[in-house]
Amino acid sequence: MASHVIDWDDTIVALATPPGMGAIGVIRVSGKQTFSILNDLFPSKNLLEQASHTIVVGLLKDQNKVLDEVVLSLFKGPKSYTGEDVIEISCHGSAYIQSQIIASITARGARLAKAGEFTQRAFLNGKLDLAQAESVADLIASNSEASKRAAIHTMRGGFSNDLAYLREQLIKFSALIELELDFAEEDVEFANRSALYSTVNELQQATQQLINSFALGNVIKNGVQVAIIGKPNAGKSTLLNALLNENRAIVSDIAGTTRDTIEEVLNIEGVLFRLIDTAGIRTQTDDVIEQLGVAKSLEKMNAADVVVYLFDAGTTSIQDIEVVAKELTSTGIKHVLVANKIDSITPQKLAELQTVTSIVCIAAKNKLAIDALKNALVQKAVGGDVQTESTVVTNARHHDALLKLQASLQDVSAGLSAKITGDLLALDIRQCLHYLGLITGEITNDDQLDYIFSKFCIGK
């Protein structure tokens, strides 16, 4: 983590709540002149004499003009979000009032903050490392319990603690190798190569675990695209309605009712599933619009993370399903086979279907065994429990750096096996530390920071 405190000369201001009319708006101010600027606008009390982490109530006035009655939350640096002096102004949620307050503050020397600049200052002042700072944006954008929990875990330093352990072990490793280089003429070996090899192997396993978690992290962050496909009149629209517990799609006994795709979002165990009800797939139809719908269904199927293949249990044979399963498997598409309308088949046919463990048996119209299908979707999408409290990598930049770290650790391991010289080992170890530093922000540049924080909202 960057530990130096940046000596900013300017003070920034921005609306921290969404723009538009509401009961309350919050304006955030940070920087050296924060207290002096607000003190000039707040005649009720001398803010310069108030203690940090206190709240004051009164009128904001620009000369003789009353701006609003406000609540001021006072935070003196370094014990603030940014590490600087910060005041948060809770005012009425009028866009006009908010603009007037911000104008009065900028007229006294502050400037409008750039996107993400408050969090960027928190990073530069050592309040957060870069991974924690990026998780702030993830938390704001979280749209499910799982994505919120993953972001909070990283923001609180869970991921950073994992990386700190890796970094500490590499630094110990590097120190022993560097010590050998200092005594190169004596031809001594301070670092036990067997112990170092074990350490590298442990680091590779820990790094691989983080890399593997990205598959789950991607699902948590972006959701799962699920295409419901099958022959016409298999009950796809009925299934969509049953999963959503509402009549979202038109249901009819007439084959080919769904002419286009219908998309809805369903939250299962904290993960968002984006359900796509597609037109029935059949090879021949005279209806031009239905033909277009079938083409779009195939397109959605190929783009989906998981495919639900729904079939009529009464009219489809086990052999037919085996052919479909083989085709889906050959394409590499994750899929769930679902037998529908089991309430209208014989007990013998149901028993036959239940012998195939990959088939989920339901009756969508009567909402029978819908929970079993939901469980199957979670298993297929994430492969297990999504309620884990361990670190889950959700950021593509972090994943890329971890892949490069793993490759560099492999170079170190290969170098130990080949008994290369200490100076070459030291170079490989420095490369490992470089990739760790890219994640936490020890190694970065201004352009990278500007790009990362530009994706934040204004006022954060």
C-alpha cells in the first residue's frame, strides 16, 4: 500500500448522491481549504474550532443570501475517507439548491472533482490500496447479495491480506538470494534450495486458487446468461413465468407463440440469472417472423453461459434427449436437461426419466419441482456454494496480473530445478513482486490511475 501522504494544493467538491430531486442531497468537499471555505459560508459556528467527527446544524449563507439549512459532518485529516480534511454537506434534495451551494464553494477556491477523485486521493494518501479502492466501485455497482459480499470482502482488505502473504514470502525468498549475491566471492549458500522450492510450490498453489476463483467472481459480478431452448410448445414461456412467479410471457397451446426472445432477471442464492425465453427451435416453418425468431434463439443459445434444454416428457424419448445432450456437450455449452409436463405422463415414464441423473423433472404449469431446477442452475453456473467468505477475484485486471504472477513463479521454480545462479533467480523473483505490485498499486503510473478511477462516479 502507498504509505506516503500527497500534499495536495487544491480542494475539490462534488455531489455525492445521484443527481435529481430527492429529500436529501450530500455534497462532499475535500482538501486543505475545506474548513476555511465552509467556515466562510457557515456563520452559525466557527468550524475551525470544532472537533473532528462531529456534526453541526445551521444555515449556509453566501454573504446575505441564505443557501439552505444544512447538516455538516466534519472529518479532519488524516482520519477521513480521503486522508484530508473532509466536510460532507447534507442539504435538501433540490438540484437548484445543490448547484447554488457548489457554485458558492467553487467561487471560494475549490474546483469540481473528477470522476473517482475522492477515492483516488484515499489511495494516494495510503487509506486504501488499489485493489481496495477498485472494490469501492464494485460495491456501488453491486446488484446482488453475492456481488455486494465479494466487494465488501475486498474493500475490507481480505484480498489484500492474501496478496500481502504472497508478497511477504517472496520478499523473504528474495532477501536470502540477495544476501548470497553480497557474498558471491565466498561461494556461500544462505538459502536452502529445497526449502525455497517448497515455498514457491506453496505460492503457486495459493495463486492458482485465486485465479480459479475468477470464474465464480465473473458470475457474481456480471450474472449468468441462461437461454431456455427447446421445441415449440415444450413449455418454455410457462417455465419462464414459473421461475419469475409472474405472467411475463404469453402462454398458448399453439406452437410458435414466442416470436422473439424475452429477457428477465432472476436472483437465485444471491446470483443474478438473466433468463432468455427463446422461440421454439424447429427446422421448418412457413412463418417468416417465426423463422427470424428461431435464428435469434440459436444466436442466444451460443452466447449463453448456461442452456436450459426443455422438452415435453410425454412426447420425447430418452434416446432423443441423449442425442441432444451429446450435441450440446460437443459444443462445450454448459446445459441442464429439463423434462416438463411430468404431471401428465405415466409413473413408468417418470421412473425412466428419473434414472437419468442429468435430467431435472418438473411441471412448469403447476410449478412442480421449480426449486430443484433453480438448484441445478446454481450448481451448473458456479459449481457449488456462492455464500463463501473466502476471497473471490472479480476484477479482470487482477486476474490478468495473477496469471502473469503464476507464469513468473513457474520461471522461479524452473530456475531452482535447473540450479541457475542467484542473480538470475533474483530477477525472476523481482518480476513476481512486480505483478503483485500492479494489483495493490505499489507499482503504477499516473495514466493507469487516471484510467482506473475515471470509471468511478463523480463524488466517490
